[in-house]
Amino acid sequence: MSTSIFRAASFVFACCLVALLMAQDTMAQLDGSATEALKSWNDCATKQALIAFVQRVCDPKSSDFVPEPERLAVFDNDGTLWPENPVPFQLAYAFDVVSKRAANDAEFAKHPMVQAVLKKDIPTLLAGDRHEGLLQVIAMTHAGMSVEEFQKSVSAWISQAIHPKYNKRYDQLTYLPMQEVLGYLRANGFKTYIVSGGGADFMRVWSERVYGIPPEQVIGSSAKTKFELRDGKPVLIKTLDQLFVDDKAGKPVGIHQSIGRRPIVCFGNSDGDLAMLQYTTIGNPRPSFGAIVHHTDEVREYLYDSAPKSSGKLIEALAEAPKQGWHVIDMKLDWAKVYSE
């Protein structure tokens, strides 16, 4: 080999070696930044898998690369981003509104579902596939109000209502590890959405402040809203007509109607999220990631799956997880911290 050819080959080899070292250093930096971003997680399989997935889909050189507009992540709210025991927080709001009104309206207090609220008879309220009792309570506390009146009512409640177990405001009880996931995904070009069975209008009051998720990225149960002029001013009035329940099979429908793209990341915690997990991961032409928050910590949070105190039953989705490659988050083992101090 001539000297000039040898020098050229040596130069190419050196360049390749430098490029390799730089790539390894970049990956190490990514690993380090991810570890710092997810610092309230223990070094568990789900954390490792999420970091690896994000690195793959964000690397332009990867065969799994996903363009930024298609990096969509959907999250259930109750039981996934914050607790849903002893009852979902929106139901706690409805309970407080019903109790205050019942104290001043004897006729209202006679209603069977109002009686169920006053007696904290959760099984009666949640009976039936559509939870008709609960819907009646929501109708009595939500319908007929203007959107502005409802927003003020929710804002006032969430600013002072206290959770019975933790003695903190409800909006102070978001799961720190899941807040970190939201931030980590957004830092890597993902758009994050709430897709919940809770009311869209209820969540939109505080979602941006609490989660950094703007109102237009909140998908929830909803009903027809009417436009009226009251005293010459335009208002929107909440009704319970044409009710859309954003739960179970309704979640993929809500995603399609509101987003128009298929997500590639999904976090849920119950059988109500099964269809959303399936829609995100099964047959998706893009790489996908599914995870289930399993409530296993009776000390720091709650312990339940098949027999929750109210909502959040987890049987079918838990059985399906190993078949579909969904990651099951063991709250007790996988989370070093559950809440912020």
C-alpha cells in the first residue's frame, strides 16, 4: 500500500472512530438527561423501556424514527395522572355541590340519587353500564349552567376542597413520576393529551396549570352545549343532551374526532383504558408504547385492581398486557416518590 493511500485510509478510520465516539457520547448524554428527567422513578423495566423507545423514535437515523407532528401521547387522567380513590375527583366536586344544595332545598334532597350522594352510596350511583345514577347527579350539578358559571364553580372548588386521606388540595395530588413523563415526552417533541372519562369542561379549568396540557388537548366526556343571548350577551349553556361518554370504546372515537391522528404512546390504569391501549399499539404502522399504572401501594396511595373502592377496575387490561407487550407499572416498586413534597 502506498504512503498516500495508507494516510487516506488512516484519516477515514480516524473520522469514523471520532464519529462513533461522538455518537456514544450523545447517547450517554441522552441517557443522563432522561435519568435526570425521570428521577422519581426507580431503575425499573418500564423506565428503561420508555427511554429506549423515545430515543428510537426521535433519532433521524433510526428505522423507527417518527416525525415530530406524529409524536402523540395520550394519558387517562383519574388513576393515571392523579388518584381516583375514594371517588374520582369530579364526583367529589359533584358530591359537594349536591350536599350544599340539599341543605337548603328539601324537595331536591328527596331525589333518590341525591339521597345516594348524602349516604355515600357509591354502588347505587355507579350501577349499570352507563352509570345512570352518576349521570343524574352530574345533570343536577352541571346542566343549565353557563360555561363561565361552571368554570368559576370548579375553580372555586379546586382551590379549597381537601382530599380526605392526604389532607391536601386535590390539585396537589398529581403523581410526580407521571408529571415527569409528561415533561420528558414534551422535551422530545411529543404533544401530550388527556383522554379521560371525566368531563372535558371540568378538566379544562385546571389542566394547563396542573399538567401543562392546554384545554384544546383535553378529550373527555361531553354533551351538547347551547348558544344563547342573555341580557344581550352571548353565553354557552351546558346540557346533558347528546351525551358522549369518553370511556372504554369511546376513547379511540374521541381521539379520532378530536386529533385525527393515531397516538404512539398511551398510559392508562383500568379496563376503561383497554380500547385506547389497543388502538394505540395494535396494528399501528408506527412504533408504539403502552403502559398501565397498577395501584399496588397501600401506604403511599391505594391497593386495588379487581375490586376498587369506586371506579378503576383492572382485570382485562392487566391480563392483556403481557400478550401485547404493554408495560405494567408497579407503583410500590417502580416509583421512588409518588407525590411532590
